[in-house]
Amino acid sequence: MIFQDARLEFILLLLLIALSFFLPTVSCLLITIFLVIYPIRYKLTYNLILFNFLIYFSLVVAQKQIGLGNDDFAGYISSLANNKFPSWNDNVFDFLFWLLSSIIYPLTNDGKEYIFIASIISFLPLVIFFSKALYLKNNKLENVRINALFLGFFCLLFICSMSFWNLYGNYLRQAWVMSFSLLGLMAITKGKNILALVWATLALITHGTGVIVFAGLAGIIFFRKINIRLIINILLISALLSVIMNPLRVLLPYLINGVANKIEFYLTWQGLSFGTTASYRIMMVAIVLLFINIKFYLFKTDKLLLYMILFLSFYCFISLSVSSVPKAVERLYYPTMIWFYLVVARFFAVFIYRFCQSQPNFTIMNFTVLPILFLFFFVSLGGTFKYNPSYYAGEIENFIFFSPFFS
């Protein structure tokens, strides 16, 4: 390979990170390419990349023009500025978010600084997840390589997706729930079930969707000794059937008050929603997962991927079970798609790692997979910014070439 010396690998990375002070998005994309085409061998290099991404993603989200259109950020800042937010007695499902936000906000000078720090909380669990996502228990070198591929593929899917910009860039409470669920699932793969339930509980008291996370993680702990692939098939088939059967009509009277009230609120929603489109997309996700589960056996040796598919299958089931409530599906769509990107990125990382053991196969991958990924990246990013004018005036070039320190 090109850089066999650790110092050269490290120097190249430092140069790319230095570029981030001038053109952070360009630097991020170059580092992503670096992750995919170069077999990183050193954990220090990988951890520096993760830290750089933590700052980068938080910085990107903090660039939002707050208050333009339907903006939850503006609501958060207004509530904190006027000291009007729910307490534990008012709403237990939001308590942790408002508690931490009420501590952070007085320490900042403006809304953007608050969003930046709150986004650090959003993305830090994601960084920890990628740092601990082991594939081979006793082979540090191969773990770093697979994780680098995993991270590279995921970043390309993540940055350009509407789910990133609308979840982490708007629905901050749900973003925290998403991140806590990652740590909970990671704890389960390491056999730390109590820790997993702690993360699930934190998700539960951060936003109402934490109920799904708690139920999903608790279910994995309880059923993990059973045939997981069979459970995945049952969940996915049930998810597809639920679109027709509409089980929400039967279940609504039995839901706990907080969840039932939220569903009833969404039933009376009069604003815009793309919930119907979201339902179709989640149906496609369920079909893809069924195909992967039946056809491929790569994840037989990858417990993390297996549990990720199981958790995503549960999310698909819940999302499609409320398909009769478009606004509810819309809110569940964003974390569902991020879990899907994680599954796809992990699947391809393991697949390519096994496929590209020889140099010819590695070259083929570089000249076929990467161009397709980047074509998808820019096409998807264009569509995403079309519906998110509060970020970089809705223009791709503004995003690619923005510089927070040198305007």
C-alpha cells in the first residue's frame, strides 16, 4: 500500500485536519475518501478522525439560520431564554433534555453556541459507537480497517440524507434518543445488559420516542437467546402486513398516557407532512432487510450487525404500525433511516473487507463503488437542501465551501 510508515499516515491525516480550518466540508469529504481507499492500520489515526468528525458535524448543525420556517431549534432557544420548559411533573419524557439544556444555555452567549454544545451531546455517542464497533475480538489491525470502512460508508450516506439535517439539525431531543440507543445496543453486544438498560432509560426520559428504544433494547436482551433471524423475519413481515391491518386502532386505548396523547396530537395535525412517502420508504427498507436476512449470512459472525438489523426491524414494525398517522410516521422515519444507513454501511464494510483481500479486487472497488457513492451523495444532497433552505441558503456550493473561521 501507499503509506506503510505510521508517521506518513499520521502526517497526511494532520494535513487533512488542518484543511478543516479553512474548508471543513472539503476536508471531511477527503477524509472520508481516505477512510475508504486507504487501509488505516493505527487506532490513533482512526480516533483522531472520529474527534475531527465530532467537531465537524456539531459545527455544521450550528450553522443553521435559526427561526426560518418550521424550526424546533427556535422553540428550544425561546423556551430556555424565557425559562419556560416542562419539569419532571409536567412531562417525564422530556425531562433529561430540558434539564441538561437549562444547564448549558446560561453558559452560552447566543443560540448558535447552545446548538453547538447540544450537538456535541448528540454526536458524542455516535463517535463512541464507531470507536467500539469491533468485528474481530482479538485482531486490532483488522478491527481498525473494518471500522474505517464502516465509518467512511456511513458518513457518505449520513451527510447527504434528509434524516441527518432534519433529525440532528432540527429535532434535537429525538437526536439524543437516537444516540443513546446506539450506546445501548453497543452495550448489549458486549454483554452489559444493565448498562444497556441505563442508556435505554436515559432515552426514555429524553423524548417520547424513547419508549420505542426502551422496548426494543429490552426485547433484544430478553429474546437474544432465541433464533434472531427468525424474529427478524417475523417483525418485518408483520411490519408489511400492519400497513393493511392498521393495528393502531386496536392498540391506542391500551397505550400509556404520554404516548397515547402524542398519537392523538398527530391525528389532529393540520400542517404539512410527508408521512405517506415516509411509509413507502420504510416499506422498502423492510423489504431490503428481508432480502439481506434471507439471502446473506455475513452477519453470522458479526453480532453488532445482527443486533442492528434486529433493532431496525423493530423500528420498521413500529413505524408501519402507525402508518395511518402520517405525522407520527414522519417523526419515526428519520431515526429509522439513520439505522438503515448504519446497517447498509456495516454490511458493505464487512462485505468489501472480505471481497477486497487482493489488490485487483481492492482496485475494482475503488473505481466502481466510490464513484457510485459520490454520485448518490451529490444527487441526494441536492434534494435535501432543496427542502432545507435554513442551511446554507439551500445551496450545495455554500455547504461544500463554507468556512466558519475565514469568511
